[in-house]
Amino acid sequence: DWLDKLATSEDPSHQLYKNLLLKLEDPFLLYLSLILHDTGRAANTSHHDEASTVLAMKVCNRLVIKGKRRQLILFLVDNHLQLYRTATSRNIEDPQTIEEFAKIVRNQEELDYLMVMSFADSNGTSPESWTGWKESLIRQLYTSASDYYKDSAGFVKNLRPDLGELAIEVATILGEDLIEPIVDHLDSLPARYFAFRSKHAIAADIEQIQRFKAAAAELDDDELPAPAIRWKAKPDQGCSKFTVVCDDRPGLLAKIAGCLAANKINILAADIFARLGDNIIIDTFRVCTTNFEPVESKRIMDSVEKLLTDALGGKDVDFDQLINHAPRSILDDPQEDDHLHHVPQRVYLNNEASAGHTIAEIQAADRLGLLYDIFSNIAALGLQITNSRITTTLGAAIDSLYIVDADHKQIRDKETLSKLYKAIEQAMGIEQVKSG
């Protein structure tokens, strides 16, 4: 149904997918793959894509579909969630993620088929499966993989810009008199900071840091400076960019999450960068309302900023109480509570997918304050989250947290891994369920 709509759609937001559909060499294979991709659910297995692929193989035998056409159908059925899952659960600003994904998909032709299939499948599932934020991630991954196929060596090189040239470009925005802080900033951050970050975004970060430093310089030694905060609405992505600049403090990430939860703001992603030398943290969040829209209410933004300033200024803030008493919206259906109890809850610690991080892959019943509880428990262990991807669908929160130890290294110690596992379970409420 969605493919038929797409072929004649005049909606500007559909043009990329429409153009890809119209240039496909054999659209019949895409239609057949969409019909077959979920047939394995009837087998009631944990991996329905594998069961669907077996059934697709039988259909190909019956219809005498052979060679390259058969291979493409089996690929699409077996990997129909690959683009969506990678974009929404992995750090797609990591070149390793792009390379691994590109090798699974293999070539541009299969990527084009998969892109159109992801669009039709997600839109046919539910509106929640194709929000502006999720689409932006999928399109970013598609573009990155396409660039990788064109020139794999050049793709990796472009993600690691020449810092001298970048300093000059940023100076044209901020002015030559800031060249020293610009160079210091570029020299103090890891390579992943520069991936997919424009010179204008870097300039905005530097301005925010300068604002924070200027305010801190006016205070007495025993006073804690207020964080410098920046909001930027991204309507095309269905979210806002919320950036906090502050000196590093215990539980910083958890307190930010608590302030957002207390104001009924959802976190979609978080990128955390620590500058070497001056202990300044740049925390960038992608956030949205419960309607999956950008945060644009001045009242709500002011409320978040005041609460965060209080919390980081040393005031005793009871986040649990604030979150539990946050006003319910029309989207909060009490009848959904029973449904959430049936969401399978699990934690998996992965040390294979990222060379420098331990990835905590979490599936939990979504609720207000879930990330605050998880972040608080992780911070209590002295561990740090450097990146996260948060996906909410059908009442389930499916999160990937990139975690390092106090030395910014992957967690290898078995005892620490065990404590991390139990801390996340406790935050999710699994321990209470077991003991009950």
C-alpha cells in the first residue's frame, strides 16, 4: 500500500524514496520482499527474520526465482530491519559502524532497495515507527554508506578533518581574536567530536564555552558557576538540540536527565564530550515532547534551565519526587500501564561492537524518569556514558549506552561488568520483580 502511494506521491518529504523506487531495476522483487518479510512471525520464534527468510526461500523455489533476483529477495527479507536498527541503536557517527553496515549491505543497489523497504515497512507499522528523528538517523546512515561505497578511504579521511584548516574556517565565523581559544578547543577533543559536525556547530560550542568561562570568572572561588545552556529546534527532525556546557561534576548526566524528565521531555540521544585540560563538559542531547515534536515552549525551557541551575548550584533537588509528580499529558493513558508490564525487559553488555566502549543494550518498559534512574546508577559506579541512542516504540525503550571506565577505556574487569549489569537491572526495576 505504501509503495503504491509513494509511486505517485507529491509530498516533498517523500521525494527521496520516490526517486529511489522509480529507479529500481526490478520493483517486483521489493513488493514480494515486503509481502514475505514478516511471515516468520507465525513461527513464534525470537528471530522472525530468519524464519521469514526460510519461507522466502520456499516461495522463490515455487516461483522459480533464481540467481541474482533470488539473492536480493533473501537479502531484503533477512536484513529488512538492518538499516532501521543500526540507525536507531548504534553510534552512526563512528566510522566503524558505517563500515560494518556497508559491508553487510554490500553495494549501493542493495542499499537503495533496503532504504525504500525501510520507509514502507516503518510507515506501514505505526506513525511512532517513522518519526522525524528516526527518519533523520536513517537518512544520515544511508548517505554515509553511499559515500563509503563511492570512496571508502576518502570517507574515513573526511571524518577526520585537518584541524589547522578547520581552525581557520571557524575563525572566519567567530573572528580572528578568538583564534587561541579555537585552537585550544580543537586540540582538546577526541576525533569522534568532529564526525558529522559542521564548522558552524563547532563555533556555537566555542561561543557557549566562552560564555560559561566568562560567567565563572565573575564568581568567588567557593561559588559554583551556572551551566551555559543552548536550545535549537530541529522541526525537520521532530526534536530539539539541547546543549549544556559545564565543568564536570558528580552525577552531571543524571541530573540533566532528571531535569528533563521532571518537565516531561524525552531524551532521544546524548553525546558527551570532555575537554582535556580544563575539565569542561559539552553534553549535547536530542530531545522532544511527548508528541515527538521539538521543545519550543519558553516556559518549559526556562523551567528546565532553572531546575538544572539549582541542581548544579548545590541545592538539594528531589528528582524522584519531581518526576513522580510531573503533570500527566493527554498522551499518558493509564490503561497503557498493564501493557508495559508485558514488555520483555533485558540487559546485554557488549564488548565486541565498539573497540573503545562497553555498550549496554537495554530493552525496558518505558516510563518517565527511566534514563534518570539508569544514569544515576551508572554514575554511582564511577563509570561514564559518552554516547547513547534511545528509541521508544510501542511502550518499550530500546537504548544503547556507550560506557567507559574512569580512565576512558572499555570495561574489561568482570567484577565491574557484573556491578554495571546489576545497577542497570535495578534501575529498570528487574531486581524488584525478581525479589517479589
